[in-house]
Amino acid sequence: MTNALYDQFFGKHAGKETPFLILEDGSVVTHAEFLKIASQLAHVLSAIGLEPGDRVAAQVQKSPMALALYGACVQAGIVFLPLNTAYTVDELSYFIEDSGAKAIVCDGRSEHLLAPVAEKLAAEIETLNADGTGTLTDRAKLMPTEFVPVERTENDLAALLYTSGTTGRSKGAMLTQGNLLSNARSLAEQWKFSADDVLMHALPIFHTHGLFVATNVTLEAGAAMIFLSKFDQDAVIGFLPKATTMMGVPTFYSRLLQDERFTRNLTSHMRLFISGSAPLLAETHVQFEQRTGHRILERYGMTETSMNTSNPYDGERRAGTVGFPLPGVELKVTDPATGVTLSQGTVGQLEVRGPNVFKGYWQMPEKTAEELREDGFFITGDLGKIDEDGYVHIVGRNKDLIISGGYNIYPKEIELVLDAQPGVRESAVIGVPHADFGETVVGVLVADTKTVPDLDAILQTAGASLARFKHPRKLVMVDSLPRNTMGKVQKNILREQYKNAFGPA
């Protein structure tokens, strides 16, 4: 028995002096150096009394040491719990207590705030700052640079990731070694990653996208990453000539398109641009291809499953779709009420099954049973359809479905019409309470910088394009849409904000 995750992502690179992390100051951390740092941190975890299966909660800024902590947990058989750096102490308290974390790693400035939580749980607390300093680093420097990996099977937990919790209590998704391994192998193959690749990495590492897609695929291929602490337009443009690939959220690409320095010449050497975590506007697809000659590859995944589908590397990358199921991943569209599989082209809830699908929700057997069927299919909560060519379309979240006068309305269909109107940069369609219809449609619009939208004309166009029951009853202008850290529009905030648009709820 071995530690499969260690063997595949870290152990095979032992002794390799090839670049792994290219940092903002121009310095380089090789694969061999990174493994030594991770090994020292693994010794620290063992020294403070952590055993295989224990949880480490980490709310730290992105840095090589923060990433090495993930590697240390893999080696020591510890379950890694990365936490959003924007979470408040109250939010952190829930995640830490619910997970039963035996150790907390935080920024030095937060130590005094989290100390009472650590004391309550009898958990160790260590600090790790954005510049790599802290008590964790101090202890690691005294440790050996080799660590014998703890034996783990592919069924053992590797990570615990909490969902955003926009409705109800946040749930801890249990991801196994096998989940992470299967997904990285599949993506590296599908996207043709090799040791010659250099990935532009400006994503956070407390989320599936930046940690378990970008990092794991890079490790699987033995490639390198330009490791930026955050998305900084100047830094991305400055380092882009050294990159071959880039993973980003739609906001990254829309911001780059606003910069005159982002040209076809600047991107001529690039092999691949990938987008995820939120839907990419069709307009961004078009503008990006016109500007650079590259067609962005969009894919679809979630916390509980990592990646499920991808547009093809070779073949047509269709705007507005997320491509095909990955090899080994089954995807079907079912009736939300009955679970019966629906015919091709019909909108329903998406369900997926495969080695990427998580083990269940931490200490929530009832919730696990609700969303993870006995036959292994996971009910994603996303609404979608499969077209005649097999491409998967996401039309929204189940909870975003609008039911007006007994009719089901899928926001995406209306958003596509609104986004295409003059002066509209993007839109979000929500359902708000209505005395006659139960719910009705409100369109929230963001203007572009060139044209002032004519709301009456937009309503008229929408009226001609959509069935009457889908017509927006009101359009409102905002400066920007509320988004979470990964760029997803938070429609729950909009629904709360406009719930009285047609009188008290």
C-alpha cells in the first residue's frame, strides 16, 4: 500500500531541479525545492501531534509556503481544509468547529482572534503570513527535508471543502485521494498538458479551481506555474510572454480585453486559455477570439466533483456550452420531481457520476442521502440540457428557477436576450414576489462604457423575442453585479435587494 496522491503529484518529482513556481520577484522554486519545503512542514504537523485523518484548517494568503502546506498534508495523511481569506471570524468558527480541526494555520494578524476558537477545540494554532514568515515557517526550518509519506488509499480523505452556503448551513464536501487523482489525470490528458507547459496562475488557492485544477494538473504534468499572489493586470501582462497556458475566471478575461496592451502579438505563443467557476459571456468569447485569435476553452465543475465536462481541445469550442462529459464521467438530465431521465434537448437537473464525485458531506448523512443517490449519481443542483451534438448547456441553478403563474422560467434564456442589447455589458435575471403570479421577472443590467441602454427599447425587443410569461416586468440598472470570490453572480443578494420591487413580500 502506498500514498497514491503523494506518488503521483509530488514523489515522482523528487530531485527534479526543473522550475515549479515562478514568483513575482522573478525567483524560481524547483520541484525538488518545493518537495523539501513540504516535507519540513509535514514534520511540523506530525510534531504538533496530528495523525492521519486529522484536519488542518488554513486561512492564509496565497504564497509558496501556503501551497506547500497542501503538499505537507498529502504526505502526512492529513485532511486539508483551505478557507476563503475573506471569511470573518464568526464564519471561520463554524468551519473550524464543524470540521473538528486539530490545527489552525492563520495570518499572524488573525491569531488573537482565532485563539479562543483554538482553545475551545484544544487545537494547535500556527501562523503563516503572506511573505512566508510565521511560527509555522520558523518550526519548519528546523526540520529534516525528507519525510516518509504516510500510507493512504484512494478512498481516504484528502481534503474538506465547504460550500458557499447561500441557502442554509455550509456543507463540508469530502474529497478523497481518488477524486483528486482521477480528475487531474483526465484534465491533463484532455488539455494536453506536458512538462513543457508554464501555467499563468493568478487564482486563489482556497478553492477547487486554483488548487485542485490548476495546481494538480501542473503537478501531474511536471509543468511550471507563474505563481501570482492575485490577479494583477500589469503582472499578468508582464509575465504572459513566459506562459503557455492560463486558467482564469471570466472576470480575468474581460479585464484583459479592456487593456490595450493585451494584443494578438502578446498572446501569439500561447497554447490554451481556459475559463471556469462562472459562465463566460458570449460577447467575451467573441471579443477574445477577435483580439487574440484564441478561442477560450470553457469547462464545468463544482466543489463536490471538481471538473465534470470540458469543451474539446481539438474540435469546436462552442460559446454558451461547457462541452462534453470528461472520460469516465457520466452526465444525465433528469426531472427534478421524479428523477426520471429526460429526452435530449429538454431542460432538467444535471446529475453526474464518476471517480471525481465526492464521498459525501461531512457529518451530514441526511444531506448526503438527499443529493448523492445510491447508484452514485450526484444531483448537482444545476439546470441544463444536452443538445443534438452532445454539448452540455447550463441554464442556471435549481434555486434560481423562476415559477411565474405556474410556468417555469430559466433565467439564462432571458439573460442571453438582454446581454445582446445595445449598451448592455451583462445582466442577471431574478424572480421576485408578485401578488398575481407568485413570482415575476426582474432584469438587473450593467451598462457598457460606450452606450447608454434604452430600457424601453430593450423591453420591446425582449417582448418580441420571448414568450409573454418570460417578459421582464422591470429592468434596473446597477454599476456592477454582486459576485463571490470566484466571480459567480450572487443572485440571492439581488433577490433580497429587489424582493419588494412590486410591493411588500
